[in-house]
Amino acid sequence: MLAGELLSRNVTVIIAWDAPAAFAAKAATKTTPIVFMTGADPVAKRLVESFSRPGGNLTGVAALIGGAIAKRLEILHELVPSPITIVSLVSTRDTGSS
């Protein structure tokens, strides 16, 4: 409903800060450009066709941290080589809302 209201104001572009907002905007328009940010995989969630060619009127940034965690810990170890305890809090539930 809100995406439709924005479109009635003849906006030039829609910025969607999470996947639910991007899906709402995608359902509301096929022509107005939509730029999204999500922590979810936009290809797996069927928000876009692929990373290299999103297709349609959507493009954006996916902050996929899963593969980057090991690298971030490696960099942290290089910065702080003395023994430390690292705790990571994650949700194992994929709500698709990121």
C-alpha cells in the first residue's frame, strides 16, 4: 500500500532498506527503478534473477556475511594476535526479512 502511495507521487527511484520493502516495491511497479539493501540472498529469495544481471527494475546491495565471517576473523586475529575470546550471536531462523 505504501509503495503504491509513493508511486502516485511520481518518484524517480525507490530505495528499499530491506527485503520486505523491496518485494513490496517490486509488486507495485515494473518501471520505476528500485535500489535495495538486504542481508538475504536476493537471488535465492527470487528478488532478482542473478547477481550479474538482476533483470527488471531492481538492483542493489546484498550484505551476504556468511562467507565473509572466516575472513573477518582472520583479519581480527592479525590485528589482535594475543589469545582472545570471540562470541558470535546469530539467528538460525531465516525469516527472509533481512
